Amino acid sequence: MSTLSTYGLSIGYQTRQGRRVVQADLNLQLRPGELAGLIGPNGSGKSTLMRTLAGLQPPLAGRVEVAGRNLHDLPQREVARLIALVLTDRVEVDNATVRDIVTLGRYPHTRWWGGTSEADRQAVDEAIDRVHLADKSDRPLDELSDGERQRVLIARALAQDTPIILLDEPTAHLDLPNRVETMLLLHRLAQQTHKAILLSTHELDLALQAADRMWLLSADGGMTCGVPEDMVLDGSFGRVFASPNYFFNPANGNFSMNYSLHRRVSMEGEGSRLYWTLRALARAGYEVVTHADTHIRLTATAWLLDDRELPTVEALLEALGEADG
Amino acid sequence: MATRRSLLFVLLAVLLAVLFWADLALGSVHIPLGEVVSTLAGQGTDAVHEEILLNLRLPRAITAVLTGAALAVAGLMMQTLFANPLADPYILGVSSGGSLGVAVVVMAASLLPIGTITNGWALIGAATAGALAVLLLVIGVSLRVRNAVSLLIVGMMFGMIAGSVVNVLQNFSNPDAIKLFVMWTFGSLGAVTWEYMRVLAPVVAAGIGLAFVLQKKLDCLLLGEHYARSLGVAVERTRVLIVLATGLLAGGVTAFVGPVAFVGIAVPHIARGLFRTASHRVLLPACVLCGGVLLLVCDLVSQLPAHTLPVNTVSALFGAPVIIWIILKRK
């Protein structure tokens, strides 16, 4: 029961030198009510896959089916009623209000001259409501913050009233609160509207929390799909993002840096004080082992280095530095 | 909002009518307003006034309105297509092509023993052929390039080539031919007689009609070409139609009136400033009205001094401060 499926899909470019295949033999399924996160290193073909699924670029082999029909055989106007896009292109329109921009999403449903019908206006109001911009619907676009503008473009895609929405890096250029809010919004929209939503992103930790399924592209070809937690546990992310400088940390779903550890300490303690002390020590180049000459003990209020009592992590690091000369 | 818009449209329409009337009444020979009405109604008493009114001033005033409307609509389409507030109807090299055509006929002919060509249809034919040649080249290119910026650059390059060829021709021409050519580049609303009007009016009407047909696609293009395509707009085909409509409007006007600077770039900004919208459904008729009003004002101003000024000069002199004022007024 998927909305969008691919069968033996090969994506890439036809150039004068020949075909450049970026990914081959992809068999993917995007289900209604599901938020899928497309992730992968640069050059793994995220944008190419997005463009191919959107019908903007022909596949090299295989096919994309939407509601049982081959996407690339459909006329453009039909595609516009099935798939809505949110792109990274900057939208600058002088004198246009939020409502004006969202109303453009109704284009595939209107005739060449006629204005907007009551149904169109309802769809536009509902879309603006869903992204929580009802109080700003008559404000000009250029008075909005970056996060609000992104929500306007998401509302425009909602107003297009398609079963599928594809978003190309919707959280790029946003600050952290807006990144979190946008991801959460998309997660809710998929549940509430039963649309199939696919977003490409670099924000692995946010995508792991918001997405119902992850599509993981690897740079050397191949794709893994699944529920994010399964893919963390089976080491998929660790394999695709392998690097000498960092590693995927399955404990917290983040990337952790590989510090060069050249000094050793031993430590006892518990809870979040232990966790954050370990992080500071790793950054300063200390490896924590069971037995070492230097011993650190955590109490509820302080750090004990051998017999000295230190009030902060900063003081602890300074004391360690002095001891090492 | 809607009432403010309707009110503005009514005001502009009234202003256009009043200015049109004034353009008929004023001039080196003053004709009383009452006589203007009776003559237009076919009950004129003074044969000289009737001749001035019906065969000089009326076609001149109609030409002013057509020129203003055509260039404003063409400018609006170019600004939307290229997402650039500085785009004007001549940005694709249409007027350079037209002037090349005229330069070839006027100056090349002066080198031959047949003497200087002053026949109006010859100049119009030459300007049309030149503008059409550049236009066809640009349409040919627009089918091959995928983005609008490349098209913009190619159009400008065609314009540069045409301009250079004109300079080369001027270098080898006699003073009489150069003067005739320079006079043409000044632009003249009075050059259009009823005979020419039979061609100019339908061409402008066709261009503006095509622009109205494209209004929703133009709205979608405001979001950028990728978004427009995702909304189901056939971007390549739409681009060719926009270039074609612009060619009809800018090429037609240039052939009959000569190049008129400034109107095409300024009026869309005036319309946006007045109506505070980006919707082409509102801006297209607004451009028709504002363009007509602006050119009628320019024509009235150009006739104030005893010796009539070229309309091309007045439009820039009078209109550029308006644009500066609009830009300063915004925020």
C-alpha cells in the first residue's frame, strides 16, 4: 500500500561522454502517513534521487510509480497534482504576502484565467493554519524570519493538495530552534494529513528522532532502508559514515570526534556529571582506563584529583595540566 | 484591500481619459474642449481644426497610449521572466536589432547612387526586419539554454553586436544619412498616421492579449523556474511565448515610434508601488493604464516648448525622478 514506489531505478546523468550512474537498482517504497528521511554523504546522490522522484529528471533505467502509474509518462500538470516540492531555491517576491505565496500552490487546480474558488481559499487557509502562520497570513514575505519563510513554502506545498511532498534539505540555513521545529512540524503533518513526506537532510540526529523510516545512501553505491532504531542497532550508519576523524555513536545517535588520546587517568563517579567529565577529558586528550597513576573521583559537588578538591571541570583540567608539566 | 484596488483602477482610468482629452486640446494651435467633442462626434465646423484634430492629434494620442501600454507590459514580463527589477523590453536586443535594420537601410543606401531613403514604410520595414531577426535568434537560443540568465546574456550580446555594426555603418555614412538615423533614434509619437495605425494597433493588441493569457504562468514564475515546473507550468514553452509577446510589443512600437527609453523599466515599478501586489492579474491592467498615462504626460510635456522635444528625452527626464522617489518611499 505505498504511494510512491520505484522498481529497479537507476539514477544519474546522461552526458556526452556517456552515462554516469550515481545509484543503481533502487527499489523503494514511500507509504502514506509516513515521514521518510533521506540521508547520505555528499556525492551519494541525494539531490539526483530527489529530482528523479519529483519527475524533474528522467531515470537511466527502471521506473517510478505513483498511484500505480509511471511518473515519467505523466504530463507535467498531472505530476503537479501528485507531488509537491519544497526546494532550496530562495524565494524573493516583492509585495507578495504569505497568503499570495501559498495561493500559488493552488495553480494545478485552477483554470488559466479564473480566480480562486471558495474551495481554493479554504485549502489555503487550512495550509497556513497547519504551519501556525494564521496570524501572519497578510504579512509581506520579506518581513518574515528564515524559519517562517520555510514554513510558508511548506504551506504552499500543502495547499497544492498532493498525496506526496518531497523536501530538499528543508532545515538548511535555519538555526537550531527552527531546525527542530521544522522537523517536528513535518513529523506531525505526515501523521495528521496522511501524506507521504520525504525529506533529504544532513541533520542525522534530528532525522533519527523525527523520521518514521530512514533511506540511507552510501557514497560507493547502495541504499539501506528501515526504521531508524534498527539501523542504529545493526551498525548501518556507522558503516556509511565511517571516517578516521569521527564515528557514529550508537549511544546517543550523534557523531563523536576521534580525539588523539595520549595520557591516561582513572576515574570513579556516576550520572551526567560522569558523562560530561568524560567528554571534557577526551577533548583534552585523556584516555580513561581502569588503573592509572592519576585518579579522579566525582562527588556530588566537586572533583577530587588525588587529594585536591576542585569546584569545576575547568579547574580540574587546569590541575591536570599542571601535574603533567 | 479590494476596494482600494478598484478605486485605484477607476482613478487611473479617469486620469487616462482626462489626459487623452488634454492631449487632443493642447498644442501649438489651441482647440477649445467643446470643439474637440463636437469634431470627434463628426460635427466639426472648422476644416483646419478638424484636420489637426483627426489626422494629427488623434492618431498621436492613440499612439502614446499604445506605446506606453505596450512597453510597460513588455517590461513587466521581462522583469518577471528574469527575476530582475532592472530588466526592460529592450533587454533581449529587440531595439538594437530594429536600429540596425534602420541603420542599414538609411546609411547603406546613402552609399549607393539611389540617394537617401526617407520613405516611412521602408524605415518601418527595416526596423521590423532587424527586430524580428534578433528576436528569432533569441527564441532559437531560448529553446537550447535551460536557464533564463544565459538567455539574458545572449540577448544582451546580440544587442551589442547590432550596436557595433550600427557604429561601423555610421563611420562610413554621409551627414544627411546620420542625421536621419539619429532623428529616428529620438523616437516620435507623431510619425504614426492612420495608415500605420492599422498595423501598429493590432500588433500591440495581440502582444497584450498574449500577456493576459500568460498571467497565471507569470505568477508561478515569480517563485523561480524550478517551482514553476513543479506546479505544472511548461517553463520552456512559456518562455518562448513570453519572448514572442515581448517581441510583438517592443518590436512593433520600436518599428513605428522608434526606441522609447525608460517607460518599460519604470512603469512596472510604479504599478507595483501603487497596487502593492505581485499578482499579474492586477499588475497587467495596471501597467496598461499607468503606461498610457505616463506617455500622455510625456507627450504633453514635450509639446510645451515652442520647438517640440523628442519623446524619448522627455520620458527619461520626467520619469527617472519618479522611480527614485518610489524607491526612497519604500521603507
